[in-house]
Amino acid sequence: MRTSRIPKDVALALAAAALGAAALAGCTGEDGHGSGHGDGGDPPPVAEGTLEELAERAECEPRVQTDADELRQANCTTAYGTYVLATFATDRGQREWINSAKDYGGSYLVGRKWVAVAEPAVITELRGRLGGEVEAGEQHSGHH
């Protein structure tokens, strides 16, 4: 029986695209000072909803790149940085995507059936808006 599994090659391509966008965000010269919603307190409860609902909460106008039953992915550009936001039909599909994507490095903010990929300063800001858990990918080159 086939449920909505994301083929590995598709997941890897999406992860590479997501991390490419995150890498571009790292070239803005921002150093992450003064996160607007940080306040140094605990993050809010983990956000749930559609891609558009999550993007609205994060003050992003999403540019949808992938729109499939099992995965929706958009690029977001905001005042606090650029990131990729992906939503998933299943928890399993989400975990498979994250596990494949982590091979490329990067920082991930993980919620219930959604993931954001960006540089650490943007992830910190997003966590103040969306909640979630921060996960880090593998670092293959120590000289970056």
C-alpha cells in the first residue's frame, strides 16, 4: 500500500533548494541583534495550520514553490530575513524530509507537520513567532 511518501530524490532536491535559499539569506550582513519578538522569554505554543496561516503568523507573503498533496513549500522574505517554509501531510513525511535534508547542514525550526529552514538568527526570530524546536543539520566542512 502506498501512502503519500515523498520520494527520496524529490526530498533531497527540495532540501538542497531550501538550503540554497537559506545560504543566500546569510549574505545580508545582518548579525541577528534586536530580535523583535524575542524578549528573552519562552517561545509561544507551537503554531499549527496551513502554509498560508503559518506564513501570516510569521509576517511573510509566501512564494509557493512546491504545491503537492504530501508537501507544500514556499520561500519567505521578511524584515528579519529569508527562509523556506514547508508543510507536510503526515508526520512520517516530515521526518523523512528532515532526515534527508539534514545531510546538507543548515538550521531547522520544526513544528507539527511544518519545518522552516534558515540561518540561525532567522530561526531564532521565527521561533519567537511560531514556537517549535530547533534542530541542526550535519556540518560537512569545518571551514565556513
